[in-house]
Amino acid sequence: MRHLGLVGATLALCVFAHRAMAQSIETPVAFDSAQRLVIITPALVERLGLTQPVWPITGEYRDVRLYRIDPTGGFVLVASRVDGAFERFPLRDDQVAALRAAINAAVALAGRPVGELASAGSEPAGNTFARHLTLLSGLVYAPVAASLASTPSGAGALYLAVTGGTFFISYSAAQSERITRARSDLAVNLGVATGLAGWGAGYAATGNSDRGVRAVALGSAIVGTVAGASLGRGMTDAEAQGAMAGMETVAAAAWAASSAAGAGIRAAAGFAAASEVVGFPLGVSYPRHAKYRVTAGDVNALQTTALIGTLYGAAVTRKDARARELGIALGSTYAAGALLGDLVIARPFDLTTSEANIGTVGAIAGGLIGLAIPVLARSDDNTLVFGAAAAGATLGFSAALGIANPLHAPRMRLSEMPVTARQRSATAEQQSRLQLRVTTACLVGLIQRRPGAYPLVRITF
């Protein structure tokens, strides 16, 4: 009996040791049924209205991920705290189902969060908020404030006081509360947009830009800056950028439509200013409700294509064109360029902000190269000047994006994606081999004035 008891104890010990040594595998899974949200930030929790008991995490944290535990089953929430610690919250299957149902319902109501695949929120802006607002104040707000003074000394004092005061106010705000990149961008962009709207409304009412109109514009800009910092709370970077793009595009369309209807320049300015009220919510809803993922970089690139569109509009406009013709041509081509950017950039690409910035710089550089043609020809023909700049900007924009190669830039390591998202990414990678590159052989031939046939664009698929 003693021998049998010893054998039984040994077998039990072996079974326990085997179970203790069994490996536990944690696989990242998405929070929502659409398999898009793999990370949840505090801003997203606030936006979706997640509370206890469905959302068990309290206190300050950077982000939260959800993992499935194999082979034992169950799930675990892993919260990354601000001090660098990781806190784990085990969840049962029914708790995860309840959390997923709450997130699905909130997303359906508030709109799909967008941005980079790894983050549905917005990163802290840090000191960038104070730097951007101070620069904006020095370039725009302070000069307008100085123009309200009646003496040169008063103008100088106002300029210095407004610029310096903006730094301390914005820096204090950044230290006292969480200013995200979305809030920072929206504060700057909305300040400029509302300032222009205030000037447009004042010009429509008075027909001039005297001191009263400039004061209204400055006050509107300040109100817009404060409102942008508040409205940006809980927004993603794409939504903040989309708000500005929406206001710009709708204002351009309103300018073109009112000009086509025979409105004078004052009435057109008033219509454009009033349309921003409609453009803001439309711009925010664009990345939220689009059937494809729209990133902040996509929106930035869309704004660049809109500006390139205005170059084409200027190229087809007579040098002595009236305000009505300018309004129709420039307003309509800006809106058309934005729509084209959505078609050729936002739908097939998921650009980062840095890639979009490279594209913008490429467009500027290409436009400068294009201007070399009328300079060499010593021509001031309106069509040639703006047409060459537009064509150069188009090629430069395409070349810069081709060099950046956004189709193959890593968004997230495949091991960090849910299974369905990993499969979808692999399929998209196989289906998006189309590349557009601008060759330099044509530029070499042009510089050397060597006749021949030179390729302009190389397409690989």
C-alpha cells in the first residue's frame, strides 16, 4: 500500500508539473466586430462613452489592448499606465462579448474612429501646441492686432504683447491639461478659418477692410482658436484635419456657386464665410463615416491636390478676368482637386502625415521646376506660367509619393494584428503593387537641349 501511495503521489506530481510548464499564449484581438480597433486610448473611451462595469479600467493610462489566452481560454485587458507599468484585467467570454457589443453600438452612433491602424486616438502634442500658436500669433494675429493701433509705437507694443502673451497662455494651457495633436491642429486651423470668415463677413457688410473689419477678423480668430482646442477633445488626427479640409472645400464650392449665380465679390465673400458652418461637420464626418480608412495624411494630401487644382484653374483663366470668372474658375477647381484627391489618394492609400508632407514639398519643388519653362522662354503668358507650374506640381507630387513608397510602408507588425486584419493586410499587399514613378531622363534632355524621345512616367504593376 505504501508503494502504491508513493506511485500515485509521483504521478500526481508529474501531472501538476506538466500543467505548470504548459505554455500560455496571448494573441492580440480587436475590440470591435469589424476588427479595426486594436488599441483603445483614453480619448476614445471618452468619445465612445465606455464606463463600468463594461469598462473596468480607471485612473490614468496611455492605452489598452485585448488579448485572447490559449489554450486555457478567456481574455485579458492589458493597460499601459503613464508611469510605464502594465496592469492586467482578466475577462470572461461573456464580459468580452458585453464590451464588444457596447463598442459596436457606440461606434455606430459616433462614427468609426480612424487614423493609424495602431491608434484610434491622438498623441499628446506636448510643447508643439505652444510653439504652433506662438508662430501663428507672430505671423497673423499680432500683425492684425498691430494694425488696429493709431501710432507706430502702439503698433509695436501690441505686436510684442500679443506674440509674447500667446506663448505664455498656450504653454500654461498645455501644462495644465492634456492637449492632443488633434486639439493643437484644430486650434490653429480653426483660428485661421474663423478669422478669414470674420473678415469675409465684415467685407461683405462694409465693402472694405478698415479697422472695424480687422477687429472682427481678429476676434473671430481668437474665438476659433479657443473653440478648436475645446472641440478637438476626443477627436482623432484625421477628424481634426478633415474639419479644416471640409471648411475649405465647402467655402470654395460656395464661392464658385455664388459667382456662377451672378453674385458680386462682396456677396460671394459672405456666402463663403457662412458656408464654413456647414463645412466643419461635413469635414469631421468624412473620415468617420467613409467606407474606406481615411488617415490624417490622406486629408493633408487631399488639401495639396486641391491647391494644385487651383493652379489649373488659374491656367485656364484670362489675365484680365473679372472677379466672377476668377471665382468660378478657382473655386470650382479647388473643390474638384479635393474630390480628385479623395479618389486617387484617400481611397487606395493610407498615408502618414510625414508622407503627405513629403508629397507637399514635392509638389512645391515640382512647381518651381515647371516655372523654369516660362522663365527660359521669357514668357509671361498666363496659361503657360500657371499651366507649367500645375504640371510640375502634379509630377512632383506623384514623384515624391512614389519615392516615399506608401503602399509598402509598415503600419503595424503582422504579429500585432488580429488574424482577420492580418489576412486583410496580406490581401491588400498582394493587390496593391501599382507604382507610379516620374523619370528624370526628360529633365536631363531638356537641360541639355538634346532632341529625342524621353519617358515621363513609369508605371509598374
